[in-house]
Amino acid sequence: MTTTLITVAPTGAENRKTDVPALPVTLDELVTTARDCEAVGASVIHVHLRDDKAEPTLDPGRLTDAVAALRESTGLIVQLSTGGAVTDPEADRLRVLDARPDMASCTMGTVNFGDDVFLNRWEFIVELHLRMQERGIVPEYEIFDLGQLTTLARLLDKHGLPAGGHVHVDLVMGVPGGMPGTVAAVAACEAAIKDLPAGTTFSATGIGRSSLPVLLASLAAGGHLRVGLEDTVTYAKGQPVESNAQLVARASGFARLAQRPPMSADQARDLLGIARV
Ligand code: KMH
Ligand code: ZN
């Protein structure tokens, strides 16, 4: 791997605007963030939306508008979250696909999520996978624990490859209840990914303090990167993150140092099997 795919996850569903003023919560803020992040090396944007009160929403109209606005203003690959917030019903999460993004997340199992439960039943996973296959939406398989890679192998075995034919996973590490954000965990996942279809790629993100160890371990293991305020609100001890672009710029810098500079959105489309728009 000679280049690095950098995904920005700018908002998420968990952090509050009142606690994290840099969080993009309006469509304008999202588009501005997206442009800024593209300029410093992001090629994919993982999108969660907020409503007028800055609370998480899966409102279909807002999702459709966001996809259109991001496509108009950036060349980024638009990936909508089907994970939503832990309280979102399955039907609303499935309906996210109606907004016709380039990509959507698809989590490979249930995980304790702090004091909550992020529920992803096998039947729900299959439904998401099949609907994405039908509609030509490329999944990013979200992995919160090692065994979820085995679930992915089972899914692909029973239901075939995703749209685009390429398998890409994102390791979400350091969630309280999931796998830790450690070098050992990245290495264990990398070994398990070798059992998935040839050419499977992975990115990794570490929540909170595990952000930098996971970033460095992923680069060293030939993986790609996800950064953003969804996962990390502290840049360094006592220093809040100023913007998503600050995190993307840092990730790009590390990627360049590792002799694997950020890939363009077009290169990322080729890698992931996403048609150019
Ligand atoms: N907000 C989490 C409960 C995803 O976007 O697909 C789920 C999540 C995963 O963020
Ligand atoms: Zn997410």
C-alpha cells in the first residue's frame, strides 16, 4: 500500500455541541468542515446529522439534502452512518440508504457502548448488506471487536461480496465494551483480516486517548486512517481539538512521514469500487 485513505468522521451521535463547540451540527458547518478536510487530505466523510437542537437525527429529508450538498461542494466520498445513535430503531437505520450515498456503514455485531448497547442483530446486518448490494451502495464494515471479523466472513460467505466487489473494514477501537485501542489489538485484527477475501483493506480509529496509538499502529500495519470529532475531542493533554481539519492534517502528516501520503478521492473511489460521479 503506497498511499493512505483518510476518512473524516466529523460529528458522530454522542458528543454534544455544548461540550464540543467545534462540532459541525448544521448543514453549513458540515459542508465547510468537509471542504476544509478535503483540502488537507481526507477522501471519505462519515456522516451523522443533527437536528435544529443539535440532537442526532436520521431524518430522511436532511440526509438527502446532506448527500446533495456534500456532492455539490466537495469531491469526497459520502458515507452515511447507518449506526446512528444507540436509540435509533432499525427501520430508521435501514431507511438511511434511501438517501443514496456512495457508501454506508454496516456494523458487524452488537457491542456494549459505554452504559448503552449498540444493537446489531444478525438479521439486521444481513438486511443492510443485501439492500446495499441491490442499490450499489458500498459498505464500510464497522468492527468494534475481533469476533465481528468472523461475522463478516460468515456474511460474505452466505450472501456474497458487497457492491463494487471490494471489502473494506473500519476498526473502531477503544469503545468501552469493545476491543481496546492497542497495537496488539490492531495486530490481531490485521491477522484475522487475512482470512477475508484477498485485497480486503482496513482503516482504524481509536476513541479518545487511543487515537494516536491506533493511528500509528494502523499505518505501520499497512492500514488506513479515520479521524474526527466523532471519535476524538482532545488534541493533546488539556488541548481541545480546534477543528476536524486539524485532526485530518495531523493524520496526513503522519501518513506522509510513513511514506504513504493521503490518497485523493478519485484514488479512493478506484480502491473501494465506487463509481465516479
Ligand atoms: N453512534 C454509534 C452508536 C456507525 O456510524 O455506523 C454507532 C456508530 C457506528 O457511530
Ligand atoms: Zn459513526
